[in-house]
Amino acid sequence: MIRTDKWPLQATSYQRHLMRLTLAEYRQFCRALSIVVLNNWPELHAAPSFAAAVERLIHPTKLHPNPRHHYFAKRFYKFPSYLRRAAIEFVKGQVSSYLSRYQAWQGGERKHRQARPPR
């Protein structure tokens, strides 16, 4: 027998405000990251570790102090690593889905003749 409990999230209005701000920041990070991933897709897709390859492009470290894309270090200063890695995996799925749908569209798989390409 398995027992599960449900605990409702009791957040104050200030905590909900902070959650909304965090979500907005995460979405902005994902939006900016999707451009980087889309532009570097062939190299990133072939890399042994997708997340490590993306982090090398955007995240400064002691061994790699000058990443190719400085925007992330300036705009998202001290962005938590667990959110960064979650965003990388999310964006990987989004870009992969877009590219496969776009390839299918180019191959002629459309619901109707005038169908626009995926966005």
C-alpha cells in the first residue's frame, strides 16, 4: 500500500509576488537562451553533454572566464545553476521540436497548401 499526502501551498501575497518575478526571469532567460541554442544547434546536438556545451557558451567559470555570449553573465547575474540547467533542457526540447516541425514543413507535410511554417 502506498500513501500519498497532499499539502496545499500556503503562500502570502508577497511570496506569490516573488514567485511571479522568478517565473518572469526564468522565461526571459529561456527566450534568450533559445536564440543561442538555435544558432549553435549542430555543434550542441553533436556534443557529448548538451548542457555542458551550452554552459560553456554562456556561463563564465574560473577555467573559462570569457564565454562567447557575455549577455547572460551581465543580464542574469547570479542566476541559480539548477534553474539554468532546467532552462537548458527545456530549451533543448523546444528547439528540437521546432527544427523537426520545420523540416517536416519543408518536406511538404502540411494540413493545407497555404500553411505557414512553424514559429
